[in-house]
Amino acid sequence: MYEQISHSLLNSILDDLKPEIRRQDLRHFYTRLGANFYAIHSLFFTLYGHRDDFKVQMLRLVETMAKGYIDRSRELEQLDIQREQDHNWFLSQKWVGMALYSNGFAENLADLENKIGYFQELGINMVHIMPILKCPIGKSDGGYAISDFREVDERVGDLEDIRRIAYEFRKRDILLVLDIVLNHTSDEHEWARKAITGDRNFQDYYYIFENREIPDMFEENMPEVFPETAPSNFTWNSEMEKWVMTVFHSYQWDLNYSNPRVFIEMLDIILFWANQGVDILRLDAVAFLWKKIGSSCQNERNAHLILQLMKDCCQVTAPGVLFIAEAIVAPVEVIKYFGEDAIAAKECEIAYNATLMALLWDGIATKNTKLLYQGIKSLPNKLERATWLNYVRCHDDIGFGFDDYDIQVAGYEPRTHRKFLVDYLSGKFDSSLSKGLIFMPNEATGDARICGSLASLVGLESALSDADERLIALAINRILLLHGIILSFGGIPLMYNGDAIAVLNDYSYTDDPSKINDNRWVHRPKIDWEKAELRKKQGTVEYRVFTAMKKMIAIRKEISAFADFNNRELLHVGNEHLLCYIRFNHERPSEKVLVVANFDANLQYLDLDKLRNTGFNTYSKFVDLYSGIKPLQSDGRIILEGYQFYWLTES
Ligand code: GLC
Ligand code: GLC
């Protein structure tokens, strides 16, 4: 948009740019800056316009983008241009992701390179390598307490390794995802250390207070993230003799985005990683970016403005790079991380679909799909050029943050129902074989979350220890059922670490004093590659899970109806154990797939009558894409075995 004030400001900024920047060939940079400058200026002004140094900071912002552009390799710039031309490229069904630890899935980054063959074998072409940056030993929050945003932790490798991995991935059309931990730094980060020595400039990078007056006001409305191990949102620093805001652990200091320097520093870091060849940046804990007294300090409007500004700036320098929002918040809130009042995504293009994840676990625990239907129905339609990351497990706990209203509509009382889920998944009932661990129970609120590996949560650990073949088969079916959904739902499926080879809970974290109080480590195991070889041996659990997943992934990639263009229609089929939806090709709607999944352990029936008016009418033509056979039928009903799913098309 052309607008006089921002345009004349832009001209004066361009005049003031450092000579070494002016001398470069910045053609693409200028066209993009021109296109985005009005938005960038308005956002920066809304956030920081009241400050005396506004113009100086605005100049620094433009210099940061220009410097990032100058440092971008020709190869990456070519990719930017390609992606601009094919701007919906990431909505394709061809992408299948996996999240893993460089020192858990492999020994380190160099060794991860040796494992690229495994990704190709399974069909993974988007890899999220969990945090690899420098963190203090024992105070790392699994890599999310960073003491240097540009230095790789020497225990896993160095920057050269990452550049090489990015290059090797790119050759094979595998996308690289890395984290940017925007919300906080370690208390050992240089900025925090300078703050501790009394440097006011750096104290302004954080929320630091002389006394309890303001912290107490904040606390009135702020929930606790880790109530058991890190209660309260402020930590006393005895060297400074001041209080510091620490929403997560006491050693994770929250960055203060009301300071434009913080914004510019973090943008610089984003561009630095974009320029190492990272395709997608996972922006950690974005819901927390803005703090305001009287609010929960989550999902604040200014947090969204910061993300929009980051997106607009990143588009100028590295438009091919996408953002993932890690905002594990209520459905109505999560959708806003694509951008409010917009048609196409203008904050993050991708967001974790934590709602679907939690709903799937509800389905497993209740063996019915009442809340699943209600929750999916309430999932707002997402924007164009935006997509979900659909996942079953990740490195974090499972929280049951569905809408209370949805729980009630499904016929439950919210508090009791959440308690039931925690009890079920932690195996409290005889009828439950789940081996989850309770995470961060909060006595004051009654909340609790669940940890555990996929395989252990669906009962495989118990079934194997009882050597009960029937239960083993049911547990495997549950694993496949859940993946049958995330692979067909619409969005990028993100598998986790050892799930394709059914890795169980790993209790060894209790031997490590720095991990013992955080049972998320139970599902962050070291992969045993000798055991993983069993995926090639017929009859083993590893083989049964791995070959099935591999096949599902290969099929997904061929089915254009599985791409994500708001092309899903939920179908009510009058059986509370079934989840049923239609996916259709958005360009050729007659190309459809009927997905039906049985969340019960018993046989269930899908009444063909219920498919009237869906375009699927001739049973005789049905074929399951996954098994290649016709579904079993009796009396006008399709039969589904316990935990079976179908991807049906008409042949
Ligand atoms: C392909 C590539 C991706 C590229 C896109 C643009 O899908 O894998 O990296 O950006 O095409 O056309
Ligand atoms: C995110 C991460 C989680 C971490 C937290 C604080 O939620 O996924 O593992 O503890 O941020 O950085």
C-alpha cells in the first residue's frame, strides 16, 4: 500500500543506510521492502511509536533486514523466488514431518546425517531437529533455555554440521525445521549476565523489578506453567537484588518485547537461521510474547502484532521461510496465530493443532467420538495459505485444553471429564492399559497433564509385558488409527521420534538429577538402533508398525484430496464410536476419500444409508486405499474391526 508518511520515512531511511549496505545490489530486497513497508511501519509504530528513539530503531530495523538479505546465499534466494511463484507449496499432501532429538534419535548432528536414509525409507521429508543451541548443563529445559542463539551446543556439533545437513536435506527435497526460542533466554545468556552486573540497557531486555509491587499485580492473573517445579512467575536474583519475570523455569528469563531492541535482536537471529538454510522456523511459546498487568499474559493482541511484524520483516529478507506457531492454547485463540482479520496467513503459516491432538486422546480414553466431533466442529476454518501441524505425540506433555463448552455439549462435566482422562491415561482404572505419567498436577486448580510415549499410552507396554497377543494387536491398531487420522485430516502430519517403531516409555531419566523432576523425559528416549533393525524383520512389533506407517505415508502423498485447502467435510453417521469425514480434491471435488475410524475395541458398523447425498452411493465400488481391498459389508453396513480405519474411494 502506498501511503505518504511511511513512504517519505522510507525514503529518508534509505538515504541514511550505511554506505556498505547502499553499495549492494538490493533489487529484490527493495521491491519487497516497498511492498511491506507500510505494514512494517504501522506495526512498528503501534508498538514503539511513543518512544523518543522510534526513528533510530526504525532505521536499525531496516538495516537488519538489509544485512540479512546481503548475507543470504544465491541458492537460498533462488528458492525464495521459486516459493513466491508457487506460494501454496506447503499445502501439498506431499509433506510428512518428524520431530526428533539430534542426541536421542542419533548420537549428534554428524550422526544424524547418517540417518537420512531412515527418513527416506519411511517417507519423511520435513525434519524438526529439536533445540541444538548452547544451554547451561542441568538448566536447559531440554534445549529451551538458550545461552547463545548463534552457537550450537558443542555436545551435538557445530554450525558447519547444520549447514551441511541443510544442504543434504535440500538435495533430497527434505525440509529442515529448527526452533527459535523467542520468549526467553537462559539466565546465563550474555544479555542476562550483563543485566546482572547492573547494566541498565540489558536490564531493559527483561522484566526486572526492584520490589514485589508490580510482580504481585502481574501474579493476580497469571497462571503457572510448571506449578510443581517452578511455581510463581517471578524469581529473586540475589546478585542484582531484583525480581525477574520467569514464566517457565526460574532460569528462563522472559524477554521484554516492549523494548524495540529486543525485537530487532530476535529478528536478526531469525534471519541468521533462515540464512543457514532452515526452511521452517518453529517459534516457541508465542502465546507468551506480550505481558500486561491484569491479563493472563497469554494471547495478548500485541503478541500478535509482534508476530505479524516478524513475518512482514522476514518476508522482505527471506520470503521462502515459513513460521510455525507453537501456541498450545484454546482453539479460538490458536487460529489467531495465522493472523486476524486476514484472508491469507499473515503471522505464522503453520500452527500446531493441539486441539485435534488432545481430542484424539479423548477418543482413545472414552472409546467414543462425541467430543471429537464437537471439537472438530468448533475448529474455526483456517485462512488461505495456512495449515495445521497435525500430531499425536510430541516432546511435551498432553494437556486437555478443550473448550469447557464443547465438553458439556458432548455430555460431560468439564472438571470430572478432565480428571477421567488423566486417570485413564495414567492407567488408574483396571480397564486401562495406558502407562502415562501425571505431569504438573496443580492442587489449586485441579489441573493435570499427561506424559508418556505413544506406544506406552496406547497400551503396548502393558500388552508386551503380559505377552498378550490380542492386546498387542489392539495397541498396534490404535497407533495406526491415530496416524490414519493425522495423515488424512488436512495439514502436515508431524510424527514423533521413535513412534514409527513403537518405542516405549524410557524410565532412565530418573537416574539423572537434572531430569528427575520433569517426567516429559519419559518420552524423549535414546533410540536403540539395533532394536530398530527389527523393523525389517517380519512379525515383530517394529515391523508391523513401521511397514504400515510407511505404506500410509506413501499413499497419502499420492492423494490430492489430502492436501489442505479447507476441503474436509465432517459426516455424522449415527454411531458414537466412529469418526467419519470426507476429503475432496479442491480443484476436482468429485475426487473424494471417505475416512472412517473406529475408536472402539469392538466391531462397529457404518450404515451405508448415512452416506446418502455424499456422492458415495455405490458400495460395490468402494476400495480401501490403505489395504487395497473392499471393506467388509453386511446388511447394508460396512464393518470395522476394533480400532480399524478405512480410507475409502470409489474405484
Ligand atoms: C518443491 C520444493 C520446495 C519448493 C517448492 C516450490 O515442493 O520441495 O522446496 O520451495 O517446490 O515450488
Ligand atoms: C515450549 C516447548 C517446551 C518448553 C517451553 C519453554 O512449550 O515446547 O518444551 O518447556 O516452550 O520454552
